[in-house]
Amino acid sequence: AAADLLRAVQELSTTLPPAALDSRPTPLEDADTSDVPRLTASLDEVASELEHGPRSFPAGLLAPDGLEPDPEAPEAPAPGTGEAAADPAADADSSETTDEPPRVVVLRSPRTPRGRHLPAGARRRSRPMAMLAALSLVATLGAGAWSGGDWYLNTGPGADRTIPLVAGSRLADAEAALTAADLTVRTEEQFDESVPAGHVISASPGTGTTVKKGADVHVTVSKGEQTFPVPDLVGNDLDAARSAVEEAGLELVEDEPEYSETVPEGEVISQSAAADALPRGGEVSVVVSQGRQPISVTDQTGRSGSAAREELEAAGFAVTSAEAHSGSVPRGDVISQSPASGSLYRGDTVHLVTSLGPEMVTVPDVFRQPEGEAKATLEDAGFTVEVAHDKGDPVFDLVYEQSATAGEELEKGSTITIKVF
């Protein structure tokens, strides 16, 4: 900082008249300048010393006893000659200053030409004042430069900052850019349908605005698109499901209805959505029950019992069966079915009756039985009885012949003829 101050003084010196840069009073034209101390360093050298040396005036800036004279300075007159010898008061002052030579800091501009000087006595009296004036000038200029620099960088034009473009960038990148510009970042979040989560929506003040160093910049960061939880709709009727979806900011879509053996007609069987939470207007699809599915019943009469059962069970029915003798339906085929037509629901029962074939009955022995008794016996056994009086009107009214041999197996309902005499 001290080196910067000295350079500022150097730049200022170029704008001052040469007389203001000379530490000595303006002398007479013929004055002797042989004993005037030469400048020990230029301002450039002082600045260099301050940059590379300790934070104090280097020894090279001082003019102690025994310092070698400047080679450009004219030789001093011999003792007792010149104006210095003619002035006793000057000799006395000279002897006093010789005992304790003053350590004088002399500032010189390389561009400043030497002027004419006062007599030696006047010069010696003016040197302390010149030194104090120079130091005062340096201090004043340094303080001014320091305070001016502080004002420039913290309050003046040097403190101006321009808001960079951060909209659309990631928050970390935006914070880095604003911090690098010596600005203070204040963040807030909000939902946005177009800006991805974690990216900047906007900044206030806006891009290109000029603010002072350290100013607050309010950055709005996207939380992404706002989503709404999908409500549970299964088991609700369609109207209730629609109301719940619309209250959540979503849209209900009806898929094709389906039959259900467990969900009553008009209630929601299932639902589907892309996620558990959707953006506003997101679609929630539902499947509504049509109740139990009716199934047509196919008549299986005359088919084999096994084939009939297989087909009915595949349609979703439960099948029961029974067996019965049939003189017209072959053994194993379906004699009858209940119900034989119409429609039932899945799981309902269809009853089948399959044939055992014709029922066989043992022919009873009615030989020598009276006509009435013999006829009754055969009919009770399941036969049809025909009576023949081939010998005229019966005398004894007894059966003497039957068409089926006693003990023979005949199909029930078969006809047996008996002859009576």
C-alpha cells in the first residue's frame, strides 16, 4: 500500500511546476550551491525499496555524515572562501549542524531541472523546513490517495457491479457467478412447469442492472413441476371417484368396463396412473365394474355325459349329474339338463341326467295262474301284458302259456303275451 501511495505521489509530481518539487528555497543567481546535499533517490527507487524492503524508509533515503557526494554536484569552495566564509553567523550555524548532521529525506523528480539557490547560510536554515514540508506533502497525498481509493472501491464508481445472466443455470453456477461479482445471494423456491428443478427461474434485480458491491440479489429457484397425489379410487362408485380426482387437480379417464364377480356394478374395479403423484391435469384411468357376467347355457341333451360336463365347466358353471334308465337314450348319454337354456352367472350350477340304458326286468312265472292274477303279476314287474283266448272262451280261466320264459331278463316295458283256456 505504501508503494502504491508513492507511485501516486510520483504521478502527481508530473503535474506540478518544477519549483514545487525542489526541496530548497529559490536562491540567488550567484549563490554557492556546493554544500547543498544531493537527492539520494528518485521516487521510482523509493517505490522499489518499499516493495522489496521493510515497511519503513530505507537507509538510502537518508543523508548521514560520510555520504559520498553526488558526482553531478559542483565541488564545494575551500574553507574560508566564498559567501559562507564571509558570514560569521552562517559559520556558527554550520558548526552546529556539522556536529549532528540532520537526516533529511529529499524527494526529487528526475524531470525537474535544478534552479538557483540562496546563500549557504539561508540554505542550511531552510533544510529542516523543507524536509517537514516534503513529509507533510507525502502524508497528505498518501492519506488522500488512501481515502480516495477506499471511496472509489467501496462507494464510488469502483463499487458498481452488473448483475450477470443467471436465469436457466443451475443454482450452484448462479451462486458462483454472483459471489464472484461481490454480490450477496438470497434464494427462494417455487414450482415451475418449464424450468427443471434446481435451476434458476429469475433474479431480482434483473440481468444487466447496475448495483453496488455487496448488494442483495434475490434468486428464484425452480422446484420443478408441482405434482398432486393420486387418490385411492377402488371401491368407489364412478361419481365419487370423479369428484375425488377433480378435487386433486387431476382428470378422470374411463377405460373399458369389465365384469366382476366380486365388485358390484358401477363401482371402480381398478385404477392406473403414471406415478403416485401427477402434475396438474394428469390423467387417472379407472375400470368400472359391470357386475357379474351372464353366461349363455348350451343344451347338452343327447351328448355324452363326459363331453357335456367338460363344456359346461369351461364356460364357468358348476356341474352336477345323475343317472337314469332310458329305453331311448344310449347308456352314458345325457337324458336331460337343468336348466337346458337361457343364461346363468359364472359359478352357477347346471344339472345333468345321464342314461344307464334300458332297465332290464326278470320275467316272473305265471304258468297255470288265473288270467287276472297272471296279468297283474306281469304288469307289476313292468311289462305290458296281452291276453289271448286261442281255444275259445276260457273254461278253466288258467294260463297255459307265456311268451317270455320265466326267469328271462327283458327290458322293462316289454310286452308279454299269455294264453288262457
